[in-house]
Amino acid sequence: MNISKIKTNTKIILMVSFILSLLVTIPNITRISSVYGTYIFNAVVTETVTRFIIFFFLSWYLFFHNSRLGSKISKEITKSIILAIAAYLVCVFIQSLLSLNLAKMSGFMIFQFLVVFTVSLLSCEVYKLYNRQTEIEQENEMLKIETLQSRCDALTNQINPHFFFNTLNTMSSLIRENLREKSLEYIDKLSVVFRYILQSEKKGLVTLEEELKFLESYRFLLEVRYENKFRIITNIKDIYYKYELPVLSFLPLIENAVKHNVISSSNPMDVNIFTEKDSLVISNRVVEKLETGEESGIGLKNLDNRFSLLTGKNIIIKRDNDNFNVILPLLKPFAIN
């Protein structure tokens, strides 16, 4: 518990103790106006003030010390009873010194002590239950955040190996063919893509504008790899550039299109990316390879999991004989709301 919270709680405890003591001693205060004689008047005032002070410190002690988390209720009750009895005896002693009628006042005084004792202990238990609930909620929230980050890191890391393997193969081919200028440009674009992927581990959501900048470099790598038999065509409305989505949303979808479809001079591949009703649509024509190996669908599953974790929404997959469409929900930034 930080210092500011301790100070705030101390102020609340003092205020509650004051109000409780005042309410309990109201009958004593009203009795002052009904007594006659200077000595009796002074004695009753002194006894009332003393009782108020004792009630105040008793309730303050019960509130402050019994409200600590982790203390056992049996020990709290035992200590509180001992303190309450001691405070009661002090009041009785003061009344005897002031020569007040003990028989007439002691019964009501016992009732007052019982009220202070019961209200203080019950309030402390309610306060502790509230604090425990608050701490549990904070711990659960922290665990959710940590779990979210760990799962997102794991899902993102699964994207990288397949992509790295393909890009290194392409770069090796360019070097063997002695295409110096294209090799240098390829390395430059590759460094941009690698940097973005490496930095993605520290990011969750990014703007669509950031993803499109990454896509420009990634597009060049694919055009070189497939010798212009592969195109990415974008049609994004300006209003959506500041909308957000999980980092590296494009990569698994483009790789999925490349992996499962024939790309050749007679069957060039176009991937269309466009916005539609606060969503991003990635669409490609289906020309399936005869042998694509085991179709685990892990790329789409990972992407769907990341969207679910980071946005609370799921991606939508639509497939027919001619086209494969993936619809990604976009998050509207707070500035636009």
C-alpha cells in the first residue's frame, strides 16, 4: 500500500470514528440542557466530553488496527474486547470521581460500548473484504495482461521461420545470378521488413498505415521472388489509415495465398486488399496446387487468436470455388470516436 493511500485511509478512519462517537454520545449531549446546578452541569459536560473522547479513540483503534489485511479475526475480537472493557472501566472510574449516579448511567453506557464495538468490527470486516476483492481483481487483470503478452509473442514468433526461409532463398538466387543492383535493393527492402518483424514483438496493435508501409517493402520482395507474376493491389479509403489492427496481420495471409495456390505466367496471382464497413478485406483467386502438403491452417488460427486477444473480435473467412476472402475487423481509434 502506498503512502498516499495510507493517508487517505487515515483521514477516512478519523472521520468515521468522529461521526460514530458523536452519534453514540448524542443522548449524553442532549441531557446536558436538562441538568441544574453548576457542579452537576460541569460534571455532566466533563463526563460527556470524556466519554466522547474514549469512544473516539476506541473506535479509531478498532478501525485502524483491525482493518489490516492478514490479521486473524479471533485475535482481533480478543484484543478488541479487552480494549473495550478497559475503556469501559475508565468511564466508570471517571463517573465515580464526578460523583454521578452510576446505577442510572452504567446500563446505557454498556449499550453505547456495544454499539461502538459492533459497528467498528463489522465495518472493518466489510473494509477488508472490499480490499481483498480489489486486490484479487488487480491481480487477475495483471495475469490477463501477462498471459495476453506471452500468447501474442508466441503466436507472432510462429509466423517468422517460414518467411525467413523463403526470403533467404530468393536473396541467394539473386546473388548467384550476379544481379547487383536488384540484390542491393532487395537487401534494403528486406532490412525494412526484418526490422518491422523484430519490432513487432514489442507491439500489439498498429495503425493500418504502418502495416501498409510494411506491405510496400514486402510487396517488392514477393515481386522479385515471383518475377512479377505476383501482385498486391490495394484500395484503402483515407479514413481508415488511422484505424488499428494486430501487427503483422498481412504477412500470414499473403504467405497463405502463396503457399496454397499456383503462381505462374499463365496463372499470375493478384491479392486485392480493400476496406469495407470498418473492416479490411484480403481477397485472392483460388488456383490450388495439386500437392500443398499437410494443411494445418496454423497461420489463420494464429491470426484469429491474435485478433481475439487484442481486439475481442474474430476474423471472418469466406471461401468459394473462385475466391478466398479473409475479413479483418479494424478498431476505430479513440480520437475518431
